[in-house]
Amino acid sequence: MTPGWRPPLITPLRPYPLSYPFLTCRLLCGSWWTAWTDPQKQHTWRACTDSVLATDEPLSVLIPSLRNPIDPVITPEPRWQGPVPDWQGIPCDIGRVELWLPDRDPFALRSFSLLILLPERDPPQWLPYILLGVQFLTEHEAAVSLQCGSGGSRGELTIP
């Protein structure tokens, strides 16, 4: 075995719980976030929430209604050049957070850096999920396997 090699992460994707009048393939995955445990920001822990694989979003998105209770550790992204895009017409900041994804087993986690849009306010209609956009998939060379149909959807997210 090559030194430093590790097997690829395989995260199960499960059905999105909302129904639509048309067939759609939206999938959730369990996710954990390095978050502050105290107002002094001296200690961290992993806060758990579900994320939606959002292949229609160029960047990942964390709205205030989820960001505030989780209180993730957000670091600046010094490599970002130019203006930060709006999201659904809402001005945003941008930063990086540490995302932890389950590896086949919900208790085996692997961490990833995630570039994320931070909207100033929630959109008029929002769902309680963090959106994992295409940039995350590209940056981490992820492969997505989906099985979608009228009987439900499922899949896997594989990251080398």
C-alpha cells in the first residue's frame, strides 16, 4: 500500500423527503460541521445537520437560519478574486468551513474544506438544509452515482 493512501470515501445519499407533482431526483446526506461550542470561540465540536446535494447550485450555500444555531467555524477565503455573487438576489459573504461526511458508516467521518456562500438573510421560502454545490464536487473530484425513479431515489457520493 502506498504511504499516505487511503480508500475513497463513499457517502450514502438518501431520498429527499418532499414530494413534487413531477419526478425529481434530490438526495440528502448526513453532514457534520466544525462549530464553536462557546461564545468565546475557544473550543469546537461537530454539529450535525442534513445537506442536500444541489447540482443546480454553482457554490454551496449556508443560510442564516442554519448558520446561527450551528455557529460553524468560518475562515476567510483569501484566494477569492472579484465580487461575491448574490444568491437568489440576496447579497452574500464567502468563506470556508470544515465539512465532515460519513464514510459508509455514520460513525466514521472524513473532513473536507468547503467553499461556501453566506447569504445576509434567508430567502422568503427556505428548507432546513445546507446546499452542497457543484464547486464542492469539482474541488474534491467527487463522483456521484444516482438511481432515480418513481419508486424513490438513492445514490452514493464517492470522493477519492
